[in-house]
Amino acid sequence: MVGYGVSDFLAKKAIDKIGNLKVLFYTQLIGAVFMLLYFIGDRTIPVFDLKNIISVVTFGFFNAVGYLSLYKSFEMGKLSIVSPISSSSAILAAVISFLFFGETFSTLKILSLLLVLSGIVLAAIDPKGLKNGFGKKDLSKGVPEALMVFLIFGIYVPFWDKFLNNPGWIVWVILVRLVLAFFLIFYQKSILKKELSLKLNKIIYLLIVVAIFEAAGSFGSSWGLHASVNTTSIVAAVTSTYPLITAILAFIFLKERLMASQYVGIGFIITGLLISPFV
């Protein structure tokens, strides 16, 4: 929670300077290096069969699409809005876990789902644009991208959880980051026809700090999923309360101010996420 909350805030500052693709590429690689420290205490190597290799490539691809959407939402919108919406993927993850992996779904969990969905609607809509009817332009900037994150990671997390149940899970976490970096190189060079080169100036220090916190968030959530037994939704929900930190930092340092209804929506989202671990 702390890792993702701080890294998202700092990533916004880095993205404003060098763009979302470069920030994502370098933070993923730097974070992978820090994760190698885990091998000091556990040198377990997983089984490299064809099924696992295909799974890692698939996870890496969807991780790349999800993070690109997340960082694009940071680039376009306000952190206070897009961060809670994207983090609501924990609720969709709970639904997927219920449908496919046998997790229980209580009345209180349904209430948390309704709170989050109501909050997304309130936070996503710009009230000033509703006088002449509702259209796509009335959505706050970055919201479509944040909703894409909600969809991708909501489906991704339960299957990632099951994949991490085997020994040597940290190897898969690191390899998925490397696969993500490979897809970014392909996308940048083959589609955008641009380079990912980076000048060695002060921005590298910011990227290192972003990478440390993002790697901490990724490691913590993956470790929690690996250690959990039929509690995917609890781990995902606790992790996803990071918008509390992001929103506070954005309010203090970025001077982000929202409409009253959007603050209510963000409150609904965070309340729903806080309730869900206890049901």
C-alpha cells in the first residue's frame, strides 16, 4: 500500500518531465534489480516448462498494457481521481475470484462493491459539463485510461495469484517485469518509431526512488498473494487502499482540488476498499 501510494505520486512528477513510456521502462528495470536482493534469503528456482513460460509472457503483456494505461491516466488526469478509480480493480478481482476460484461473497462485500461502483461514477464525472446533457467529454481527464486499468488488473490479479502459489515465485515476478520492458521496447521502436534513451541528469535519481517504492509495492502484493489461501480479495483490497496516500500527497504538494461530488465519490471508493478485507 505504502509502496504503490508513494510511487504513483512520484511517477506523476517524473512523467511530467520525460513521458510515461520512459518512466515505466526504467522503473520496471531498476525495480527488478532491487528485487534480486530477495535471493539472499531464498534461492528457489521455479519449473521452466512451456506452460509457465507462456503464462509469464502473457502476464507480462497484460502488465505492460495495464501500466501504460495507468501512467497515461497520470499524465492526462488528476491523481486524486484516477488513482482511486484504477485501484478499484480490487473489487473486480473479488468478483472474478468468486466466479472462478470459489471465494465467498457476503452481503457486506456486495455493499463494498456498490460503494466502489457508485464512487467511480461520482469521481469520474465532471459536474460542470452536465448542464447540456452527458457526453464523453464530461468525463474527467484520464478516467477512460483509469477504467482500462480497473478492467485489466481486476481480471489479471486472481489468475496471477494462482500462478504465484508455486515455489520460486519471485523469479516469475522479476521475469514479468523484464517481459514488460521487452514489450515496451517493441512498442516504442516498431510502432512509435522512437528511442527509449535517457540523458543521465537529475531525473535518474527520481526514477530510482520511484522504482524502489513501486518495487516495494509489487513485491509486497505478490508476496501477499503467494502466501494467501483463498484470500485473494483481501490481499488485493488491502493493497488497493494506496490512493489514501496518493491523494493526500497530491492534495498537499500538487495542490489538486476537486468538486465536492468528486470528493464524495473518492470517499465511497476508499470506504468500499477498506470494508472489503473484513468480509
